Amino acid sequence: MSSMCDIGRPTGSRSSNPWVATITLCVVVTVPGFVSSAVAAITMQKTVEGGAVIIPVQTEANPSIQNDQGAKDDNASPGAGALPDALQKPTGKPYEKAFEGGFPKTPKRRAEVLSNLYAYLATAPDAETANEIASVIERLWLMSGSDTVSVLMERSMQAVAAKRPELAMSLLDAVVDLAPDYAEGWNRRAFVLFLQDQRERAAGDLRRVLALDPNHFKAMQGLAQILKDAGQSKGALKAFRKVLEVHPYADGAQDAVRELEVETEGQGI
């Protein structure tokens, strides 16, 4: 049911599972889930509810973040500043215009870039372009605005990989307490709840993700799959159709729509 990339081993691969995002320096557990993780830093440890938590120390991999006035901004997104590999050598594709001025370094700029990228994703001319845009969007989702939150997220996936879901939940409870407006924290917790077969609670967290980011296509697809598995075909069909509005080439979504259309035929949809 699961696979993971090695901690600290760069990877540019994309999971075939539509709910899972993979990013450089990651731990990814592949189930019908909805998760990314990326942290690179020299570390020290402290204990949170019985589990070791890695706290980052400033390194070149975790640079100082500047605010809109050029001063250091402790609330800006860790890891910002470097363009993704796909954008190092612009090819003239329209979505690259979203990164004029570099990778976003502040939450405000991140929100602006995400809005533009979602628009480009919805109108992508082909699957290759759509997947390129989606990969960049997934990287932006990881920007929490807090070193502590980002590393708690990374440690939660290490706990999942070590089959310690209780520790993972403790870490993610701390994430959503510290950053209740951080959509990816709720998305990550939904993933762990799904692993624990707590589908209703997972669906609740996914709805929270979508309240914060209505275009979060992986949370949307996760919720659609939960509804499908629960036999709620009409709701699942509606959710999968919404996925395709945001990401027309989302893995498996078109097939799910066709299957659910046949299943619900004659039920008044």
C-alpha cells in the first residue's frame, strides 16, 4: 500500500497516486492520500509529547527570507527564494510569467502567484504542461511561513513512515494549533486520519483545507475518493468534476467521472 522516497535524497518524481505530491528532500507515503514534505536544515532536537522533533537552524538550504521592503521577515515562507528546476531555464510557456521577479518570498506574493498558477492550470493545453504547473503549485503549498511548522510537518511524515501514527497525529495537532490558516497542515492531518481509517474525520479536515484554499486539487480529490468509497456516488461525481475544473489532467479523475456517471445514470443527476 505504501512507498517512500529516502529522507534527504533529492527526487523529482511524481507519484502516480493523484492525492500525493512528491518534492525534493522528502518522506512520502503513497496511499490514497494528499501529502508533500520538504525540509533541509542543520538540526537540534527537543521532545514534544514523547517524540523527537527536529528544529531547524539557519543554513544555505534554509535561507533568510526577505519581506516586501527587503528586510528579514521571520514570518515569510521558509525555503523561498529559489526558482524550481523547471523554471531555471524559461521556455516561454505562459505560466512562467507568474514567476517574474523570482520565486515568492512572502505570504502575500505566494498567494498572488498561486492564484495565477491556478488560472494557468485550468487552461493548460496538455497534460505535460498541466503537470509542470501542478508540481510548482505543490511546492508553494508547502510554504507554511514558519520554520517550526514546516519541520513539524516533515517529522510527522517520518513518524508515518516509521508506523507511529499516534506521534504523527500529535505533531499535526500541534501544526494546526500553531497555524490554523495553513491549509497544508489540515491536508497532512487528513492523510494520517485516512491511514488510521478515520474517514469521517479525514473528510472534515479536507473540507477545512478547501475552505482555506478552494482550488487545492489534491484535497478535493481526496475528499472525492472518500465519498466514492463510502458509496456517496453523486457527491463523489460532483467532487471529481470540480477536480477537473481546477486540474483538467488530474490523474485518475477523468476515469472516476466516467465510472460514476455510469453508476449514477438514471438517478436524477
